[in-house]
Amino acid sequence: MHGLFHQPLPPGQNLAVVLQVRDHGESDKIVTLYTRGLGKLASIAKGAKRSKKRFVNKLEPFSLLNVQLATSRSSSLMRLDEAELLAPYPALRQEYPQYLAATLLCELVLHWTREHDSDAELFDLLTWALSGLASGGEGRRTIAFFHIKLLEILGYRPSFDGCLDCGMLSAQKAPYRFSPLRNGLVCNSCEPAFSANSLPISMQTVQLLRKAQDLAQDKLERLRFSKGALLETLALLRRYDSHLLQRELQSWNFLC
Ligand SMILES: [Zn+2]
């Protein structure tokens, strides 16, 4: 992966990524944002469907904005008063593989976070992944790295250090399986039969996942995943999502 976002984001701004936009009534839009300071929130952009100036080309999914928000007495939605476009990431809308990966990134943030629960580290991870994709980063790799770090930030880091029952990690105990229910690995000696929901995982993928967990975000691009290891990783993350979120995220269908 190249061209990842290494520059620090401008300080003192109300930074926000557009996760979702939908029309509301004759002239308004409801914009779901992931903001650096306030976390996820739904806002209403009054007149956005008609206005030729204020919001033109700004309220598009994936865009990085500097926003002015106000609370409203009459509604639980915040009012989006102004938006300055900091990064439009056009490649994410023009190239289909980039679009699919960016859609999944936003869907993950939408479902893994709660309203008004801010996490600057997660915000920075999201903009890192979006800008990496926008400058040509490979979709599946970006998703895998983003997701591994997302779980860590949110406190759901799976354990790949060894079998949860005997503690061992060795080729003699293979094949290992990942159990979403137990949040870790079980070896073939301790659990020879497939249990519900568990997923086979090769030793090579286990080792790569451990490295990815331990590497800093800006060093992740050094890791090389074979195609097989990448697909195994994505299958594992997808299964973990559906177990913990109790829903299927639609965008996974287009990626693996
Ligand atoms: Zn074991």
C-alpha cells in the first residue's frame, strides 16, 4: 500500500467524515457524520437539496469536512450550519473497487460506534484508511488493517497468542480454528470437532495477524499478506462482525 495519510490533521477544527447521506423532505438532507470531537452523530442540513452555494458537492459519502454544528431545541438531530471541504477523495467515487472498500469502512464505523461517543484515535484511523484508499491503496489490505486496529481501539482485540485451552501455538496442534464466541483460537487437540461458528485459520495467517496487531498503524504497509492469508483474514473479521454486531454488513458481500 502506498500514499497513506501521514500528515497530522489540522488542529482546532471540527473535523468530520461523512458516513451516510439521505434526502429529507423537499429540501433538506440528513447527514450522518463521524466527528473527531463528538463521535458519530446525525445532523440535518437545511436547504441542502436546493442550496447552490452552501453545501454544493460537500455532502458526499467519505468526504473529510470541517463542520459547524449547532444543537436544536426541537429535534434530537444536530443542525449542520456550515461545511468546508478539506478532502473530497474523488477516487473513492470514481473507481469501483475503491468505492466498495470505502463503503465498508464507513459501514463498519457506523455499526461499531455509538452516537456521541467520541474517539479521536478511531477518527484518525478512518481518515488514514480513506486517504490510503483514495491514493490507490489496495481495498482488501486496507480493510484488513483498518479492522484489526478498530477492534483494538474499541477493546475487542481477539487473541492469537495460542490455543485458549492449552495455551500452545505450534504446527503440531494445527489446524487451529478461530472462535468468535470465545474471541480467540482453539487447537485441533483441544477441540477436534468443529464447533458452531468457528472458522479454520492457517498458521501463516495467525502469525500475520499477530504481527499486524503489534505493529503501529504507520508501519502496517510493511506487512505482506498472501492472497490466501488475506482472504482468510477477511473471512475471520466478517464472522467476528456478524457475531458481535448481530447483523450482516452488506458491503462484505462485494469484497470476499
Ligand atoms: Zn489446545
